[in-house]
Amino acid sequence: MIVENKNFSVLICIISSIFVVLKIYTGSNLFLWIFFLLTSTAMLLDKQQHRIHYLLFFISWVYVIKFDISGYSLLVVLSSFYILLSILTIFLQKQGISKRLLLTFFLFAFYTVAVTLVSGGNLIAVLGFVLNYSVLFCAVVTINDRAYFRRYTYIYALGLLAASIVRLISYSVPKIDHFIESMTVVNTVKTMNSISTRFTGLDLDPNYFSLQVLIAMACLLVLFNLDGKKEKKSIVLLVILAFFGILTYSKMFIITFVVFILMTFIVFIKNNVKTAIKFSTFIVIICGAVLYFFYESLFGIYWIRFFGSGISTDAITTGRVSSWSIFINEILQNTKVFVLGAGFGTSFAKVKMAHTMYLSTPYYIGLLGVALSVLYISSLYKVLRENVGIINTPGFQILSINAIPLYIVLLANIGLDSFVMDYFPYHILLIMLALTMSKSKTELLTMNER
């Protein structure tokens, strides 16, 4: 029996999240068992294209849906179950799969595991990495309509919003606050008058939480601009998430957010000056309200964040320049690492982070691995375009709202290592779907005639 109600998954996600909160509050694993049974049963009963909703919603909860803080997340089990259900669906429906996609996927998966094993790395870590990219494979193969971009964006944003609300409430509920703070080192900013905690949602790091917020915001912007409908709820969600992003006091967030606004303004001017004027007015009003109510606290905190440790490049980048130099030397001085990679969970990577995707990725999987990952992702995008029936549409428009999620992830990851993070394949999925929202030549001509 397949559930046809389109709001079924949203309802189950909200109910399931309540059980996760009850587990955090009481410490009883019974509530987590209820969460798991509820979500896995719902995933079984739901239609194939909706099954990934549960993963999209709870990817921002990955660190709290555990029986033990130091244990593995239940998202691993749910992801495995999703893959199993997807494989069964593909076989039962006798759905064909691109041979090129299969080949690039198996080469990419086999290669990353093999390099890690040869290097004496962490097998569990690399299998988790492959698992996440297998979820991406199953999602792309079974998507048959680009309209799912709307559903996936909203459910992903709703999961982030729910995680943010739980964290906000936790400041007034000591038991929940203690649980969240026990997961990691609490990041704070000290000014002359106060000490402020950097907001992380239910993530471990404010920077990675803010990146998830930025991706959600960029995708919501695509929805707002889609077909000229100007969906108000997407902008409301965008503004709320932006507020939580600002509370992370992340330099990366502020820089990327400013670029996000500038890119949006440029694209609107290119397409419709009237829309650009409305957008500018909206931004001025929102920024004016924020500055009026929060100027003193926000200005002081962000001044400390950017210039509190000096004005050297290493100080402004919070030590990233030094990390980049170390990883560049590690890659260039070792031919094996440069060509094949060091694998996952090796001794060097355990004690040091590159703090940029553009060095951590070649360090882990080498030049050959980067080439295989590009081939795999490009194969996924080609299959996705074919599955959703895109005909006579531009492959990629440089100056378009649909491309902004891609630019955001490329820019933000100058200072982050997202490629190996659990949520990154979900970002790739949303970005690829956003790119498929490009209008056909016929639609563009119709719009111009209007």
C-alpha cells in the first residue's frame, strides 16, 4: 500500500522530530526507537520520490539522532533503508539505468574505498562517504519530474527551521541545552560587554550550519522566482533562516550572504529592472530594521570576529591560510597523495583540517579521484535532465537565479571542507534540480512577448 497524500511525509517528519526532542530532554532511548520505527515505516509506505523527504528533513539533525553521543547516527540506518527500498523499486518497476552512470558510480565508490584501505585509513569513514553518495545516486535515478525541486527545497528548509527552533528553545530548557553543548566545544564571541554563543542549530559547527542555511536560502530564492509566481512563503522562510544564519556570527556566512544579495540584484537587473527595484527596496527595509534593533550588539560581535585578532590574512581567515599552506605542501611533496590521495581517516587528517574543499578533496582522493567524482556528478546531472524530460533548454546559464545555489556552495567552500560532510550530496541534489529549472527556449520567447 502506497500512501498518496502529498503532506504525509511532512506530517511524519514533524511528529518524528518531537520524539527526537523528547529523547534529548529525557535521555530515554525509547523515544528514539519510536522515531526510527515511525520514519522507517513511513518511508516504506510512501512513494519512491517522497522517501528522500525523511533524509532531507533530518540531515540537519544528524548529530542528535543517536542512541549515544559518541555512537553512529540513525540517519546511517535510514539512508541504508532508503537505498534498499530504491533498489527494490528500480527492479520491480524494471527501470533502466544509464550504463555510463553505473560505471562512473562504481568506479568512484570502488576507488575511494580502495585508496583508503591501501593507505591504512578508516574503513567505516569511507563507507559512510560512499553511502551518502549512493543516496544521491538512488534519488537521481528515481526522480521523474523537476517539480520535486519545490517539495525537496521546502522539506529541507523546514528541517533546518525545526532544528533552529529546537536550539533556540534549548537556551531556556537546561536539559536540552546541556545535551547539545555536550556534543562539541561551544563557540563563543567575547566583546567588551558580553560573551555571545554562536548559533549552530543542531549542528556541531556554526560555519557548517550557516552553509546549510545559505543553500536553503539560495534554493528558496529559485522557488520565489520560478515561473514568475513570486511565492511569498519562500521569502518568509528565506528571511527567517537568514536571521538564524546571522546568529552564527560566521565570517563565511556574512561574506557569502553579501555576495548572494549582489548576485541576486545583478540577475534581477538583467531580467527585469522592476523586480530589481522591488528587491532592493525589500533588502533596504530588512537591513534597516535589523540595524535599528540590533546595531550595537551585531556590529560589536562582527567587528571582533573580523578584526579582533588583528588584520593579518591568517587572523582574518581564523588560521585558514596556515592550514592551506600545510595541506598544499602535504599534497605537492607526496606524489602518491597528489595522484591517488591519502584516503579517509588517515593520521594526518585526524589532527588537521584543510578548511577548504579545494584542498581537502584532492588530499583525500587525489587528482584521479577528483576526476572520477567530476565524471560521476556530471553523469548524475545528465541522467537527471533526461529523467525530468528537459528538451531544448540551456545546459547552464551563467547569469540566472537557478545558478545561484551552485555559486553559493562554490564560494562558501573556499573556507569549508563540505565534500566529505554527510549533507553535501543533498546539496548537490538540490543544486542539480535548481539547474534543471531553466526555462526552455519556447518559454523564454513567450515571456519576452509578454
